[in-house]
Amino acid sequence: MSTTLGARTGARLAGEQKEHYVHSMFDRIAAPYDRLNSRISFGRDARWRKILVERSGAGPGDHVVDLGTGTGELALQFAREVGPEGRVTGVDLSAKMLEQAEQKRAVEGLANIEFREGNACATELPSSSADLVAMGWCLRNCSDLHAALHEVLRILKPGGTFVCLDMSRPSFAPVRGLFFLHRHLVMPLQARFYGADAEAYRYLACSTDHFPDRKALEHVMRTAGFAHIESWPLMMGAVALHRSVKAHL
Ligand SMILES: C[S@@+](CC[C@H](N)C(=O)[O-])C[C@H]1O[C@@H](n2cnc3c(N)ncnc32)[C@H](O)[C@@H]1O
């Protein structure tokens, strides 16, 4: 599907078509995903995940759900934070991404993580079961943004925290313009230089164009029913971190 549609069309899809497009793309890029992400972000992706985990407030004994866990980088960090009495459930559409995650889990010998295939929009996890739900660059890829946010609210315990890291667009127009050029011109060149899947990086650029920016995503979260919403721009606003809470009834 990906090769016939192209990244620009892929970024505009919705529903099952988007799910299939995203699923096949991440299956395709799973093996080199970590290496290429690190190179293309000049190693900053690791720093952004560290900030997410620090600001999440995760602590010993928590149950953390990592939606769109991919190769498990966030899930592994959370597993160290919550300790042996806590647990982490990593959910992803892509079995190939989860294979990478499982290999890392086995190397570290962490017994408190479970990886499972599933859709962030309909996880089949029990309601009100998670102290914390995290998403790292997943929400933008979900086939239905609103369904994903409602699913997060469903699985969170009242008072539980949602943390979400994703691409965004700076608010200051000249900087926004520079990052537009960076996404659409520099990143595809970097991808080509590193031998990466060019369509995946074009999709990254196009899907960022269509995703709500930091303030707009705050509004979407508020409308969905989240409380105590805070957000932080990272890399001058090209990436955004949001934290919000499921209100007590
Ligand atoms: C850009 S990767 C990020 C992976 C990881 N969170 C990280 O920090 O590197 C996005 C991941 O979200 C997954 N994904 C996209 N849409 C999804 C959905 N609706 N349900 C579950 N996983 C999804 C993809 O398969 C992919 O592994």
C-alpha cells in the first residue's frame, strides 16, 4: 500500500486505511529504526524520552502503559523506574517493532514488561487499570486521534497521568518556516545519506504538517476530557511534550 499511495497521501488517510499504511511502514523500517532515529535527530530522541519519563512522575509500583511502544525505548526506561513491584505494558500495531523491543527486554533481563500487539485506539486493556499512559510519537500516527484519546482516558485510573511526546510546529512563524524546510528538504536528504526508507521520512514530514500544534493539541485534550493539561516545546517547538490527568469523578 505504501509504495502505491506515497507519503503525502498516506499522511492524509484516516480509519483502517491509515492503520494499514502505518502498520506496513513500521514493519518495513523496524530493524534500522533506532539507529536511524538517533542519527537523524543527532541523538536528541533519547534526551526527549528521558524528559518525558522524568516529567511523568512514574514511581515504584506503578502500572505504565506505553502505547505505540515501537522498539520499546520508553517501556524499558519506565520498567527501570517502576521497579520489580511495578509493571509496564507496551502496545504496538507492528509485530516487527515489537520483536526489536522484546530482544532488548531479554538482554536487560527485565521481567516487569509485557509487549503485546494491539491498537492504541482499542487496546482491549481493562478500564481504569493504568497509573500512567505514555505515547512517544504515536498519537500523530493513530488512525483516529479522538478515539485514541478516549481510549487513554478509559484505561487510566482516575487521577492517572497521560504523557505524550510528538512532532509539532513552532509558534514563531520564521522558526516554523525553517523547520518546515528542515522536515521537507533536509530530513529526506539525511534519510537518503543514511540509506533509510525515504517514504517513511517524507511521511514524518507530511503527517507533522497535518497534526495539531502544541496549543491546538492542548485544546483537543481539554475537549476530550483531560484535566491539568501542561505542555512544553522541545527543540524550539519542533517537538512537543504534553502532560495531562484523568480527573477524579
Ligand atoms: C515513531 S514510532 C515511536 C516508537 C517509540 N514510542 C519511540 O519512542 O521510539 C511510532 C510507533 O507507533 C506505532 N503505532 C502507530 N499507530 C499505532 C496504533 N494505532 N496503535 C498502536 N501502535 C501504533 C507504530 O507501529 C510505531 O511502532
